[in-house]
Amino acid sequence: MYLFIAIIFIAELIIAGNIINGILRAARKIRALNSRVKELKPEIHNAIVQTRECVSCLQTGVNAAITFVKRKHQEVMRRITRTILIYLMLILIKNKYKKLATICQYAVLAKDYWDGLPA
């Protein structure tokens, strides 16, 4: 019985020794890694600052692009609405006033051509 208890105790001591040895090896590696991180800390800080600036510039660019697209969308919608109204007016006028409708059609075509010219 004492022999069995002694064997279990020795096994526990061996296991505890291996665990302590593993903890000490890990502590040495962590200390080495910590010293390396301390050496690289200024470079890491600069990289983080540059990344933050890059993200800020990217955010500004994306916001500008979104604003541009919204503005162009509104402009296109205004033009489409205006064109639809003009052509509806032409269709309604054409039945009563044929000459006036023809003049308006030519004016609309001239305006469309003028808008299509590069600035």
C-alpha cells in the first residue's frame, strides 16, 4: 500500500516538474517576445498612426464619391422629369396648335443638342 502511494506521489512530482518546466520555457519565450515588442514599439506606433490616416483619407474619399453620385442622381432625375414634362406638353399641344408644336419640337431638339455639347 505504501509502495502504491509512493509511486503515485513520484508520478505527481514528475508531472508537476514537467508542468513547471513548461511554464518556465513559456515565460522565457514571452520575455524574449516582450523585449522584441519593446524594441519595435515606435515602429508599431508609426504604422498604426499611418493606418489611421489612410483610413481617414479613404473615408473622406468614399464620402466624396457618395456625395458626387447622389448629386449626379438628382441631376439625372431632374433632367428626366423635365424631358418627360416637355414631351407631354408637346403631345398635348400638337393636337391643337400644330405650328407651335413644331417650333417647340425644334427648340427642344436644339436644347438637347446644346446640352450634349462638351463644356
